[in-house]
Amino acid sequence: MSKVAVVYWSGTGNTESMAYAVCEGAKGAGAECDMCTAAQFTADKVAEYDAIAFGCPAMGAEVLEESEFEPMFTSCLSALNGKKSALFGSFGWGDGEWMRNWEDTCRSAGMNLVCDSVTANNAPADSDLDACKDLGKALA
Ligand SMILES: Cc1cc2nc3c(=O)[nH]c(=O)nc-3n(C[C@H](O)[C@H](O)[C@H](O)COP(=O)(O)O)c2cc1C
């Protein structure tokens, strides 16, 4: 059985709803899945998982959340080389620039992004949650 982690930060719950759907999708496809907040995850845990989904909303000016998520994610980058991964998150008024920049960072670090990232405008619609379930399935 493959082991998947869903590592996320969420201020108002939108990305958290997406995280639960990712985990549901991974479990539905037969994987074991752990939900971890950004504060609970550290670089030494990367090796415990076959695949990891990272979720973070657009914050600041089109960047990752800067106090917990970004430092945690940056500290994991060298361990994530070659790791099966996928990205998701909610945004507000922007055009998804934060996700494009984040994908570039991941590719530069050699992460293996196994499917398209999932973005949702504010609260995820049912179709967004379905896409999150598919993302979880792709990692399982
Ligand atoms: C401090 C702050 C900065 C934000 N910056 C952006 C931004 O640059 N671009 C954008 O599209 N949305 C931005 N947003 C909107 C959030 O991405 C949006 O509200 C999202 O749904 C929050 O997800 P969450 O409920 O998981 O925290 C920002 C929100 C806050 C509170």
C-alpha cells in the first residue's frame, strides 16, 4: 500500500477543504493517507512517504504563506528531489500567478509533479473538490 501525505496551510478553511478531498481521493484509490498542517511537517518526514500533496493559498502578493508554509516547504526542497508530488490551493483576486511560480520552484528542485495542480477561486466548488479527489488518486 502506498503512503501519501497531504501537507497544507489554510487561514480560512478553503485550502483545508481541498486537502480533505485530496486525502479522500488517495484513500479511495487504496493508499494510506496522513493529513499534516504545515506546522506539523518537517523535512525528515519526506522520506516516510511515497508521494506528497502540498496545499497552500495565494498569500502576500502572489506568494506562499510566509510564516509557516514557505519556510517549511523551502526546508523540504532538497529532500523532495524526484518525489511524486502534486500542488493545490485556493486564491482570491489574482489570476493564479502564485501557483505558476510555485510550480516553477518545484520543477527547478527536481520534484516529480504527477498531475496538473488544482486551484480554486475562494471556497472550492464541487467540481474543484472532484479535481482534488482525482489529484489524490493520481498520487496513490
Ligand atoms: C494576507 C492575504 C493575502 C492574499 N494574497 C492574495 C494574492 O496575492 N492573490 C490572490 O489571488 N489571493 C490572495 N489572497 C486571497 C486568498 O488566497 C483567498 O482568500 C483564499 O481562499 C484563502 O484560502 P484559505 O481559506 O485556505 O486560507 C490573500 C488573502 C490574504 C488574507
